[in-house]
Amino acid sequence: MRSTLYSLTVFLCLTASSIIPTAEAKWISVTGQAEIINNDVAQAREDAIHQAVSYATLKSGAQFTSQQTVNNGQLIDESFTLARELQSQQVELISEQIDNNVLTVNIRLDLIEPIEPTCRLGDLKAAILVPQALIKDRTQLRYGNLGLFEQNLSERLAETLTQQSNTGFPLVHANERLDIAQELVNVRGYRLPTWLGEITDSQYILLPEIIDISTEPFTSTLGLWDNDPLRTFQIRVSLFHAISGEKIWSQQYSETAEWEFKRQQTVNSNSELFWQSEYGEAIDRVLTQVSHDIDDNLNCRPLLGQIVSRQGKRIIINLGRDHGLRVGDKLQLVLQQNMPDRLDNMRAVASKSRASITIDQVSQQSATAELKGIAASLNVQLSDLAVKM
């Protein structure tokens, strides 16, 4: 029996924008075996360790790799790497034994088990269309004469996404109001989000609706000075998928803060005076939470680009440098067709293919590639999908 002790380095396998969840560590010991073929003990050792680590970390999504340095046919250096999507710790090869041409290893490793696992599919960001916020009761704008509040709120929301979101960036259309009944937006199959996505090349539509910004009645102390009343900020934010047109997330938020301004004072909702007030800071807290919740909902969703133009074998997709796409990136093609349902509403149906493309030109909002091999033989059409591999 031969015993060897290795100090194995475990590398952190996280994208820069991923968030490490709260975790707890535990040491475990596992055994792996492999047959020695053609007297290649090094390969058998690698296979046995690979098997042991796989047993221990299969449920955690870890991957084990090895690197060997050979000089004139002699193995001069050998290293092993355990790559995980969570955190890194130490792994030890305690012992190995050869019996009947079978190599058995015993290893000990420090697993980091996530309490709340998270997924982050690549480093791409989605374009999120932010139109002007809707408001349920415009008479509430009279307090402070907040005539442009809906527009300024959308601009502030877009600014928050730009600074804080890990999954998307805003396309701001704060001057454009969606003059439609909210009931129509909520009906599944209504294709307004799809139409908006097509004309703006966005992957998602974020629709804010101001529900309540009412102010409590003004009061005074001994009739000598006014007390600052409380003002409500209640908003509903809904996220729509631009390809399917479906609502994929909706959340309602509410905050209350003092309205520090005078009773008849006109307040510019685009000024630092407003946003640095208690009420403005309360709104910022809500918008920050909105950004975090959007990340939580998009973290595990692959970013779908669409083919927006084709000429011969060359195609253009609506993903570009702003989305994180680079020259040389490979994308898989997904064919899409619309099928009518029982109410004659069109539903998008996607069929995965084995064809892929390699990006050779990139601009800010789009990229181009040439259809080759399997991809050239497919009936690739406009609105077909592309997903980064």
C-alpha cells in the first residue's frame, strides 16, 4: 500500500456579477476506484479521484479537472482542480492502494453547501424597456404639483437598473405613455409586449404603475406651524417577456415617509431637493428592491436573442456589445414558430437544433454571423432565436 498526501487548490468558479449565497462547510471522506490500463497509473489515479469527487459533489454541481506536465515522455508535474459555482476550499488525497490492477483512492474534501443556491446563466444582460409609469389617480399629483412625476419616476428606475442590476440594462422611453387599459395588458396572449419588443429590440418590458401617492391631511401645532404629513408611495411593477408576450413577474411595493415640503410648494420631481428628501429616499429604497427582485427572477433565465435580418447566409441578431456579446462568441440556434390556440391567439413554440453560429461582427445593439455547416441547411427565418452556449 502506498500513501501520498496532496494539497489540492480549489478555484473559485464565479462570474463577476454572481452573488455568493450564505453557505456552510463540512468535511467528508469518499473513495473512488479505477482500473489501471496499459500500466498508466497516473491516468487511473486521475479517474479514481474524479470518481470520488463526483460522488461527493454531484448534487452541488462541482466539476473536477486535472492538468499534467510531460517532458520527454516523463510526468514531471500534476495538478488537480475542483471548480464549483459556489465557493472554494481544500481537498486532500489521503491514500491510494493498488490491488489486482485496480487503483483505489481515499480523499477528504471540504464541501461548501449552499443554503440558498442561485444560478447565473452566463455574463449577458437583457435589454429592458422602461416606458413612462402609469398612474391610477392623477389628482394625487396636485400635492407638490408633481406634473412630470410619472416620467421622472421611470427615469429614476432606469438609473437604478443601470447602477445595480446584474441581469439587465434599461432602454428608457420615459416620454412615451402606454395609453391602454390595464386589463388588456393582463390578458395572457395579448401581444402588446411582443410588439414593443420588436420595435425597440428589447428582451423584456418593465411596466411600473403608481397605485397611491396620497398625502395625509396637513395638521398644525397650536395653529402656529405646520407638521410634516406622511405621504404614501405604493407601486406595482410588472415584467413581460418580449418574445412570448407573457407576464413573468409582478410585485407590489409600499413605503411611507414624511412630506417635508410646504403645503402649496411646487416640487420638481427631477431635482436633488426632491430625491434627497425623506420621501425621495423612500422611493429610492423601493426602486433598489425592484432591481434586486428583477435580478432574482432573471438569474435563471437564458437570454434569448432573435434573428432580425437575413441576407443569403448572413444573419443579424438583436444582441450586441451592450448585452455583453463579443466577437468569437458561439450561439445555438433555436427555431421558432407561432401556433394558434383554441381562441386563435398565437403562441410561440420553439424547437432546439444542433446548429450553432459564431459571432464575427458586433455593434452596440446587434451582432452578425454567417450560417455554416448544419446551420446553413436549416430553414432559418426572421424571429428565430439564438442562445449563447
